[in-house]
Amino acid sequence: MADCQNGANVTESASNLVELNAVDFAYTAGGKPILSGLSMRFPRGKVVAVMGGSGCGKTTVMRLIGGQVRPQQGEILFNGANIPALDRDGLYAVRRQMGMLFQFGALFTDLSVFDNVAFPLREHTDLPESMIRDLVLMKLNAVGLRGARDLMPSEISGGMARRVALARAIALDPALLMYDEPFAGLDPISLGLTARLIRSLNEALGATTIIVSHDVNETFQIADYVYFIADGRIVAEGEPEALRASADPFVHQFVHAEADGPVPFHYPGPSLADDFTGEAAR
């Protein structure tokens, strides 16, 4: 494992699909910084996980890569193009090479399973309906739900909805797949199935995959490399097995789900005694 190296040792720049270079970001000008000097590398064809406590900036990393927000400082490179510098047309062209699985699927509730997966194909291509039908059935077959194509989102389980969303995310065969908490709320069977699907689809598509997740066991089984973020910075990084054996206090607490460690249970505030005696208000 390499601690606090900001990803420079992962691979050479030419083999990275996505790079973040010295990125500073806050949601409001002069506001609390969410990310500070963050640098990360996402090599082509690899599965890279971004982990850390709630509110540490994991999802913000994906929003920056997708161009939903722009950094105050630094570069976000996708296949050599600097995302913050792109105009609207350039950004839309780049986004067509990205697939996104939102935390709870985000299916269109008034569209069938088939039409949910067909949506990006209809929006971004001029393919005939006959070809769209074949492609949709192929994607649904890849996630084991070809037989559910005519069902509505309200008629399928949460785990099935996540797989439909995954089929939609890969509809355009994107170069980059991003998953925001793909294992949240899933039963053990659906969780294991989703993890295997993420890995197998990454290999089948030859894509680069970014996973934001709190689930250590499933994420470590499929990731090639893991970043840990805390206080807007990379505090540790490395291959899963090296991190699992790490003696770093933050990594050890997170990986082993321990209550005591660098991440406190209590939000900072006055002492309990001062609060109850009224001293904190004086």
C-alpha cells in the first residue's frame, strides 16, 4: 500500500482514462472546502473504488467527472479532455461515453423496463427501432432480466430495479462506468449478484469502472485499486489485500468497522457536562 501519494503511482498518464489533478472544490465561493488538492488516477480497463466516511466527498468526485459541478482549481481529464473547460456540446459528447448507476436506480417510473433501457439509445442515436430492440434485449439478457422487459418499475423488486438501471447504464457501451453506492439496500443474494455483474461487465466492455461504496467486503472482492478519502484528501490508497492488512488507523477503523478510531462517533460540540449544566450557553 502507498499512503497519501494521491494516485501518482498507479500508472502512467497515457494509460489513464480519467485523471484528477490538484482539484479544489467547495459548493459555495468561500465555503467549506469539500476537496483540497485532490489527485487521483483511474486506469483504463480497471475497477477503482473510492471509499470513506459519509460526507467526505466521494460522490462529489463523480459529479466533477460528469461535469455536473466545476472545481475552483485543478484539472479533471477524461481521455485527455479537461472537463471543466468544455463547452455544452463538448460536455454532452463526453457524457455519451459515460454510464452512471445512481444509488437507488433512478428508473423512470412511467416507463417499462424495456423503455427505461431504450431511453439513452433513443436520445443519443438515430438507430432504427428494430436495432434498438435487439440492443435492449441484449443488455437485459446480460443482467438476467430479458424476461422482465414488459414489467413496470413498480412490479419489480429493489434488486431487480438496480439491475435494470445497470442495463441502462451500459446501453451505449460506455468507456466509463460510475456506480454510486451500488450495494446499498440489497439483500445478500442481490448484493453478491450485483458485485459479480459489475466485474464481469467491466471485463466484457473493456471499460473503466469507478465505484463509490461503503461496503468493504463486496467492493474489495471486485476492485483492482482503492482510494480512501477523509477531510477532502487521499489518506490511503492501494490494492484491496494490502489495505485489508494495513495498520493505518483510519483504514483499520473503516475496514474493520470499529467504533473507536480517527473517525469520531460524536459530532464536535461542547462537553456533555457543559451542555447539561448550561455552561456552554454562557
